[in-house]
Amino acid sequence: MRILLVEDDSLLGEGLHVGLQRENYTVDWVKNGETALSAVRETDYDSIILDIGLPKMNGLQVLKSMRSQGSNIPVLILTAQDGLAERVAGLDTGADDYLVKPFEFDELCARLRALVRRSRGLPNQQITYRNITIDPAAHAVTLDGETVDLSRREFSLLETLLSSVGWVLSRTQLEDKLYSWGDEIESNTIEVHIHHLRKRFGADLIKTVRGIGYTIPRDER
């Protein structure tokens, strides 16, 4: 899952950046509104954490511009002010949720998961496909009830594919979900991760659509 973090406070931004990476998120961190808008135009994010008090262009201006351009990416606003007027303005501009600083990191993660879950139309936190279950909150994967150990990116890749059952995702789309700016990506990285997942969950789980990408087919059972 790829997140855009828009926060100009270096100390808070660094803490959130590191913490979210530890929670298996792929994170791009920017510090002003103009760069945030450029990032949204170039990358397909699963969610955005957006501070209101930003230089060059404040968070509400960023949000208004995003929505006017048709972006429906879920947005969680961070604000230092607990006033009703600011909360109403943020929600009316197109925010999906908000948190008042200071906040607990665990609550931030829970709200992010809820935003993404609702945007995908998922009824609950866990994702189940045949005999595989993913619990994003616990970062756990089970096969027939037995825990399967996966690397951070293998977990993210499996979650991405299982969240898009029936859709064919290209290698570029998958790379965009697994890697943030500046990460070094080998030419066969996705293929290696796919190979490892097939070894753990069976060769028929992930189908290769030649010349297009990869998919987990809809379960016809």
C-alpha cells in the first residue's frame, strides 16, 4: 500500500515516515502543497496524510485542487487546531477523515486502514481468498490457518493482488505500490517476488497474463 505523507514539520514527518514504513507501507514524504499536487498527478496512491498548515499552498487548497481535478484518493487531514469550523471546512472540501495533533500513531494507522478499506468496498479488515487470509492490522498471513512468514514487500505485493482480484496489474503498477521514490528497483524484482509467493501459496495462485501483467483470478468455486 502506497501512502503520500504531506507534512512540513521535519520531526513529525520523519517519525511518521519511519513508523509507516515499519507498518509495511510504501511512503513518499513531501513538505509543501505544490510538490504534493505534482506527486498526486504522477502516482496512484492508496491514501494521503495531509497536514493543513503547509508552505506555498495550504492543505485545504491542495485538497480542493485534487477534488476539482477528479481525484478520489482517500485523504486523512492532520490539523493542529481542534476548532469546529476548520473540521467542517476540511470535510466539506473533500477530506475523508481528520486527526488533531498531537495524536497516537496507532490511531493514525487504524484510520488509514479504515479509509482504504472503505475506498475498496471491503466489509471488514481481513482479506480472505480461498484458504489464504491476510490481516493488515496484524501484518499476518495464514494458509489453512497456519502462519506464513513473508518479507515486507512480499506481504505488500500479496495484499495488493488480493485487493484487486480479477484485475490484471502491470509490473509498473505493482512496482509503484511496493517502492517509493529513490528505492533501487532491479529489472526482475517483481518476477522474483511473484516466484516466492507461488512457492509459498501454490503455482496457480497468481496468473501471468503475457505482455500485460499479473492477476489473481476471481474464485469460481
